Amino acid sequence: MTTTAYLLTLDGHDPTGGSGQTADLATWAALGWRGASITTALTAQNSYGVQSVQATDVTVLRNSLRALLADGEPAAVKIGMIGHAAAAEEVAQFIEARQCPVVWDPRLTSADGCELWIRAHGGGLAMRLARRADLITANRAEACALLDLPVWEVGPPTAAWINAIRSRWLETGGPHRAVVVKAGHTWGVHSTDWVVTHSTVLPLVGRRLPRSAHGSGNVHASVCAARLAEGWSALDAAAEAQLRAHAGIDQAIAIGPGRPMTRTDARADSGDLPWLPLPGQSEEPPPDFARLSGQIGFYPVVPDADWVLRLLEWGVCTLQLRIKEIEGAALRMQIRQAVQAAREVPGTQLFINDHWREAIEAGAYGVHLGQDDVHTADLPALHTAGLRLGLSTHTPGEIARAHALRPSYIALGAVFPTTLKAMPTRPLGLERLAQWRQWLSPRYPVVAIGGITLAQMPAVRATGVSGAAVVSAVTQAANPRLAVREALHIWPACADEAMAQAMV
């Protein structure tokens, strides 16, 4: 008999359900996780705020923690409100004995302004919690008080802030520990969270909403805990947490005449996406790349111009030329030949993989780049030349990077295991593909890629993506022409599909 994995929240009880452990449990349920909870404090509150807080008796807290472990270890622990120092000591001992990821969401005051132990006299214990936590999710006011630093209102964190975070919170533990300094309680057109690790400082920029909502911090921290339990990086966890918190605030639920509460099961879309600017790029994103001129559909990726010519003859109108083995004049000739052939077939959308200089020189329709390529490609030159841009993504952090560049389409993968190259991330699967496609809708066409066979293509199409990129399903098929015919039957060529839609 196996023990079902669960996530544990140590937080206060909010009778409205808008925050605390109730919001954590609801968020985890929306993510497909089973949650467990131990109450650190009882509160009397409503939509106007907290009227009183009663910390849990330390003996009850200790016995509750011990009893829970008899049913198995948690996959991750999320810590929120802690009512007094004795309770904090119990929590500190508990997490110090655990091996799972720990997310700490510091609370300095209750909503009615009452100071909690951490601000008044919890410095040493706060440091213990901070040094054990794998991820700390503090807003600027909380981080300012805990680190005893001047108020930081706008712009990136100063060197003093970064040094304090690293020396006091990140100096112990492994290299994957991180702090997210959230933009709550700040002003401006954009709302920027800063992800600080041992070696990087990265901004996650979001569209600021005209209102706030009760419990957004709980949604953010509990999403982070769930994704760390699944092995995601702190950046990827923070990117999805910001997306879901933004959607939850935007779709907040009114529970009374006071503040609404963050919706824990909100349906996020492209309006909720955070973006991760490139180094040196401003928070304001660049202009959008040109839109696609047609549908995507069946999207073969082929290794040379001869394959492009064959596929055009067989009725394929969206394809990618990915040349890996040749350089120099031979490379340029292959690209020019493919681009010229594509130009002669109306409605063709030919993307050149990686070789953006040669694509500009040949007057290509578009280029497709990977995450590493965007740091070296001349993106303004591509934009000025009018080329379409497709970007590969594998994680929420990479989706945020792609969103900062406003491409023509975004590819998600690998959907299934692939033997063509080693992937650093696990396959998405159809459920996650459908979910991430929804995140990118309606702004971006989405291409599914990675390990997709002809037999799997109907299920891939059912997720709502705009197209499916395939490699071995065509180039390694026993009968490539028959494979293309079958694929176009499943997913018609863009010209045929547009014609069929026009006749409806």
C-alpha cells in the first residue's frame, strides 16, 4: 500500500475562506494536489478585515505535527501566519527535520494592523525559518522590515538589497534556494516581482490591476509549493504563481461589502501572463512581431531544401527548415533555395530554424529560435525586416521570456518523450499542454512539438493548439508521402482549412 503524496500548510484559519490555510487547500485542489493543514492561529474576520487573532496552543500544535507524520511525509510545506514565538519555534524544528521543499510566506501583521511575533521579537527565529526555506515569498514591505533596509518603491533592487538577501537568507543551503520579492503594495503601470538567487536577479513583470484582493499571497505561495514539490525551479514556480494570482485577483469573488477574495481556481489567459525581459530590456515590451498570414496546422520540420520542395509539392504550407550539419556558402544556398521555392507557392509559411542572419539575407517568411538563441539574435533587425518569429518554450519561466519578446507564435514541448535530442524537462503531456495553451490564448497561436506521432495528432489537436510540429513522423517514415497525406487528413493544410471555413 502506497501513501498518497500531500502538501502541508501551516497557517492561520480564515473563516471567510479567502486566505490562510483554506485558500492554500483550495489552490492545491485546483492544481490536482491533496492538501493537509495544521492551524497556527484562529482569526475572527470578514470582508472588512481581521478583528482578532488567537494563536494555537503550542502543545496542540506540537501534537498535531507529530500525529500528521504518522500518515507520511509531506511533498512540500508552506508556512504562513504564525501567532507567537513559541509556535514559531515548533515550526522551525519541524521544517529543519524535513527533506521536502519549504515555502515561507512571511506575515508581519494581521490585516487589522496588529503586530505579530515576527516583527516584534522574532528576529532569530525568523532567520531560522529563512535559512531553511527553499523559497521565501515576501512583499517589499515584509522584506524591508525583516532585513532592516530602507523602503524600496520603484525600479530594480539595489546592490544593498541584493547583498542583504544573499548574505542573510541565501548564504546557507543549496544553489537552488531563492527569494521572490513581490510587488504588492507598490504603484505604477506594471507590477514587478523580483526573483533573487545566489547568481541571478530576474524580473517578472505583470500588468497591474486596478484593484487588490484578499488572499492573493496565499495563492502565490501555495502554487510555488506545489510546483517545487514537482521539481520545478524557483523561477518557473514564481512565474506560474504570478500568473495564477493575477488571474485570481482579476476574477476575484465578492463575499461582502469589503475586499473581494482571490479566486483560487481562476482560469488564466494571455492577459494574466507575466513577462521576463532580456538583460538590458526595459519593462515595457517591444512591438509585436508580425502576425501569421495563415493557419498553422500540420507543421513538418525538415533538414534540407530538398525536403522543403517535396513537402510543398505534397500540399504542406507551414514548415520549418532546420539545418544542423552545413555552414557558409552551402548553408546560404540551401536557405535561398528553400525560401525561393516557398515564395512560389501562395500561402506558404516557411520558418528558418536558428540561422536568422541568413534568413534576413534571403528574405525569409520567418525564423524559429530556441531560448538560448534569443540572447544572441538581433531581434530588432528581425522585426525591422518584417520576419515572423516563433519561439520554443518548455517551462513557465520560458513562456514568460517568450512573452517579453511578443513573437508570432509560441511552441510548447516536448509534449511526449523524444529520442531526437535530450530534453532537460519532463514531457508536458496532453493535460498540461491544454492548460498552457489556454494561458497563451487568445494572444498567441500555439504549436505543440516533441515526440508527436501521426497516431497522437488527433489528441494533440483536441487540446486547442494551432498546430503540431513533427520531425521523425515524416522524415523517418517508411512512406513519407503517405505519412503527409494522412497528416493532412487529420489536420488540413492551412489553405484547405481556410477555404473550408469560408464555405461554412
